[in-house]
Amino acid sequence: MAKNSLSVAVPIATTRQNRRRMTPSRREAAWGFVFVAPWVIGLLLFTMGPLIASLVLSFTDFNLVRPEATRFIGLDNYVQMAGDPLVLQGLVVTARFAIIAIPVTMIASLGVALLVNSPLLFGRSAFRTLFYMPIQIPLVASTLVWIGFLNPETGWLNGLLGLVGIQGPDWTNNATWVYPALTLIGLWGIGNFMLINLAGLQSVPTELYEAARIDGAGPWSMFRRITIPLMSPILLYNLVISLITTFQYFTQAYVLTNGRGDPNNATLFINLDLFREAFANNHMGYASAIGWLLFVIVLALTLVLFLIARKRVYYAGGEA
Amino acid sequence: MTARADTRRLPGFSDRGPVSRSFRRFLGRASLTLFAVMILSAFLLPLLAMVTASLEDAGQRTTPGAPIYPASPATGTYQGETFEIYAVPIDGTTRTLMLVKKGRLESTFIDPADTTQAPIVWQGAWRTLQQSWVFDPKLNNFTTVWSQLSFPRLLFNTAAVAVLSTLGAVSSSALVAYGFARFRFPIKNILFVILIATIILPFQVTLIPTYAVFTKLGWNGTWLPLVVPHFFANAFNVFLLRQYFLSIPRDLDEAATIDGASPFRILRSVILPLSIPAITAVSLFHFFFSWNDFFLPLLYLAGKPELQTLPIAIQQYNALYVSQPTLIQAAALMTMAVPVVVFFLAQRAFMRGVVITGVEK
């Protein structure tokens, strides 16, 4: 039966193909544009347009109360920003948090991935599911849970520390301890990184480990000389993504202090400062300038990471 | 999922015969699993603290001597009145007795097991005694939050916004992903690079003009800013779907083309039915991205209680009732219930989708 239908289908196919060949790539290209059109339109309307508009606004004193009175003020916003202690504070807070949280998150997600990848572990898939699960909890809810857990009087963490004789700090109201506290909250977000690391670990060819074992390599040197190099593109991806999310850090800081940036502006992340300038102080031109500052910083850091990666990251294809 | 590296089998385990070796291996596995259980317990401990707090009376946590589980003071009745029960040290043993008459220097107790016995007079300050508690979880925090927050409305709002924006995101992303996966056209590669580049674009840099335009259009205070932009696809969804579409053999579309099917028809009848796992993953991701989103609802709906979504309502509730942790923990539990339950039901689709976007780039 299959042969029968094939013998009928072939001539039809050739005629069709002939017809298509007359308007060959054009027709295909037209369909391609039709299908990607929604995204291209969205890109122009919601990304490129606003991107350029916010650059223009950053040179004005635009606000929404009196948009008609908008004046072009040149670089004034950028000059003001350079001397604005709150913008500086926002950058310092964000950097301080990034320096603690990003390494902790990277190491924790790799550690948990190694753990739940081990063939020796009973119930691996249950562990994977449970370590992944907290990322599903709405950030507002998980932050509230942690606020309760970290409460110096009634929270369990200080209660447990008290059992072993340690007087726990006032995690969320102390300008130093608030960063470890936010890092702890962030640990509930390792799920995606963990799964990506896990897939990376599983893609390392087993033969490499076997060869290394025959050569007498121990687990640590196999980890350092096989796992880490082969995982480096994935670790770089995770690093870039966590950098971007850190510069967009907002919800946890906002929920913690209801947007006040307490204690003593220690949680005034740059994004929170931008939000307040734009929507509380109605300095929208100025906030656009802060937005562009953020964009440039993220872009620069990403480029630096990729430049470092060109030397350090191993790609299986051979290109360095 | 193919080759798994057995990195943890340590060399140097001496072979003393098969029984001993397999027992050692079992012991190794058991201790590793125990270690994992300990890490996991610490990781999820705040959830237990949340559940516990949400079942407690407001005052329990600040009462000295109260247990960490939800409990009420143990009581008994004597001559028609209710009295609290304490642990009383008498003659070297400790008895649990009902305190019927409080006094500064001596107090009178009754044995709750047998109230016909003579009252026991105990010398000492009753305030130094340990009160007895009984396990007593209460649901009134949940009912309070449910009614104070008009929870059914919040659930409806959150679900409605999430469903609408998911419909838009998935349908538009499927079209765009199909375009990138199956057609050759000029500047396709440039467009794809731009698509990926939008991932690193911080949303703050486009925020203010977008907000200004939406406000100008009268969309501020409506669901439109949370829904409409998603009808124009986004990089993560397109990327995930494109990867999946690329894995579908082209022979199938070609066969359909030969049968005279249009590209739209091929997408609908060939590609999409074969991509159910990817479509499911994208839908779930987007649904809960929307369900959990805080920033945009805060921006556009903060002043509209009747249109608000859960995260923003819960945040405002926290700001109001910050001194009542039991209510807040109950509210947090209610906010996470739907995402967490759905996650457990659909965990495979979720976790597979993460891997597609993260690794196969």
C-alpha cells in the first residue's frame, strides 16, 4: 500500500515543487516575516521605541503631572546623578549584595546539583523536585515566610541558634546582617540554576571520568579538571543571568521594608531608588537616566564576563 | 539523561568479598541520603515555621514557655469553672494539676484526673510553674485573611490576568518560534540575535516611556498593561519553542505541504500537536510568572483594590498587619498554595522546560 501511494505522490510532488521554484525563496521569506511579525512589532512598540524614548527623556525634566512643560536640559540629569548620594547608595547596596549573593547562589546551586546527580543517592528525583520547588513560591510570599523565620524574637532561626548558645542578630533590621538575610531568601531561587547545572553534569561524557580514574585521579582532581572545565559555559550562563537579576532586584527589598529601603538605606537597591524617583517623586526624566545607567552597567559587566570567558570557558566544539 | 558520571564512588574501598562490599555500598548510599535529607530539611525549614505560625493564636509566640507547635493552654473544669493546668513539683515528682486558687506565696490545686480528691495546697509562687499546653491547631487565621482580603476576588483577578497573558504569550510565541524554526528569510539571523539580546535588557530602561504611554492611553488602573504586551511574544518562550520545533522532522511538514496544507495549517495540525510538552512548559512558566509578578501590578494596580492581584494585596496586607505574624504567615501560605500544588502536579513539564532554555542554546 505504501508503495502504491508513493508512486502516485511523486509526480504531484514534482509539479508542486516546480511551481514553488518559480517564487521560491520569496514566498518562504514572506511566510517567515508573517510569523515573526508579532515579535517584531512588539520589539518596536515595547522595546526599541521605549528604549530610544527613555534615552531622549533622560535629557529632559519630563514628568507626568505636567508633561507639556518638559524642557530639554542636556546632560543635567547625568551630572546630578554623579553627585546624588542615593544613586551612589543604590549602586553600593546592589554591588554589596551581588558580591555576597552571587557566589553563594552559584556554589549552592552547583553543590545541590552534584548532590542530586549522585547515583548513590536514594530517591534522587524526589530530592530534585523538592530542592527546585521553592522557586515556584511567589516572591512576596517567600519573602514574608523568611521575614517570619528570621524574626529576632519569634523566628525559628534565632531560636535554633539560641539552643547552641549563639545570640542571633536582628537579621532584617541590621544594616550588615540584612545582606546575608537577603542571600538566604535568595537561596530559595536556586531551582533553575540547579537544574541547568544538573543537565550540564549529565552531559559530561562518562568516558572522561573512567579514563581519569584509570590514570589514578581522585574525585577532587576529576571535579577540578573535568567537571568544572566542561561545565564552564553553563556556569557562565548562570553567572550572566544572576548578574542581570541582581541589578533588577526589587520585590524582596520592597516587601522587607514596604519600599522604605530600611535600615538606614541598606536595602535601597538601585532599582528601588529608580522606582521612587519615577513614581513617588515624579522625576521621570531623571529616572530614565538612572535606567540607562543601569543598562550600561549590565551591558558592560556582561561584555566583561564574555571577554574573560573567551580565555577561561571551554567549548567542546574547539573554539576558545 | 544518557551518560551519568559516577563521581562519588571512591577508589580505595577494599574488597573483602561481595557481601561486605555491597553492605559498604549500601552504608555509603544511606549516609549520603541522610546528608541530603539534612540539607533539604534545613532548606525547607522556613516552610514548616510558616505552617506552624499560621495555625497558632496571635499571642502564643510571645508567651514564655509556650511550645513551638500550635497549642493552647491545657485546661480542666472544677465545679463548673475552667482552670489552667500546670506542672507542679511535689515531693520530688512532678504532677500536672489544675490551678484553682492563685496566691503569691501558696496556691491551691486540684487533680484534673480526679476532682473529688481534696485540694492540694502548694507552697511557692505559681508564676514560676510550667504551664501545660495541648496541641491545638487553629484555622481562624485563614478565615480572617480570607474575609479581610476578599480572597475569592483576589484569586479570580490573579487567575484572570494570568490566563489572559498566558494565552497571548503562548500563541504569539508559537507563531514566532515557528517562523524562526522553519523559514529562511533575510536578516533572520540578525533578528534572532536581537531576540536573544533582549534577555539582558533590564526592564527599567524601557519602563518610564511605557508607563507614560499606558497612562496616556488610560490603561493605568486596568489589566491591559499586564496582558497586552504579552501578545507580542518574548525571548524565553520563543527560544524554548523554537528549540522544540527544530527537533520535529521536517519530513512531516513537507508531507503536509505536498498535501496542500498552508503554513498556518501545518503549524496547527502538525507542529503544535507534536509539541504538547513544550507548549505545556511554556504555558506553566508564563502562567506562574504572571501569577507571581509583583512589580507591574504594584505599578498599575496599587490603587485599585477591586482589580488587584494576590502578590500586591498580600504585600499591602503585610504593611498593615506587620505586628500580627500569624495572620501574615497564613496569608503567605494561601498565596503560595496554587503555584505549589500545580508545580507538584506538573513537575516533569516544568523541570524539562528549564533545561531546554538553559542548556541547549
